[in-house]
Amino acid sequence: MIEVFKTNVHEPAKAAELVSLLSGHFPGGRINFDLDDCDRILRIDKPGLCSDTVIELMNAEGFQCAVLE
């Protein structure tokens, strides 16, 4: 299942760091940012993904994150 999140990540270097962090928590998941989108999209393709965990991890790093509906 692909989950899509709205974030406030602006810097490509920070996005790369966050992908590494999230990959450690969700091994085997496909994770990427679309910083060109106005919602600074984070996409995670991982079966059984817990959206709340993603949001908590992003918040702990100082970023806003919400499921995009």
C-alpha cells in the first residue's frame, strides 16, 4: 500500500536524510519525497505501514507531517 503524506520539508539534503532515517524504520519500503509539489509530498510504499509511526518520526525530527487525503 502506498501512503502519501503532506510535509513541510523544503531542502533536498534534509529529505535525503529523512529517507535514510525512515528506511531504517521501514526496511524494504520504497520511500521518496516530491519537493516540487506544493504539499512537499512524502510517499512510502510498504505493506502494513503505520501512518502514525511515520508522523511521530517526522515530528521528532522537527517536521510537520499529515496523511494526504
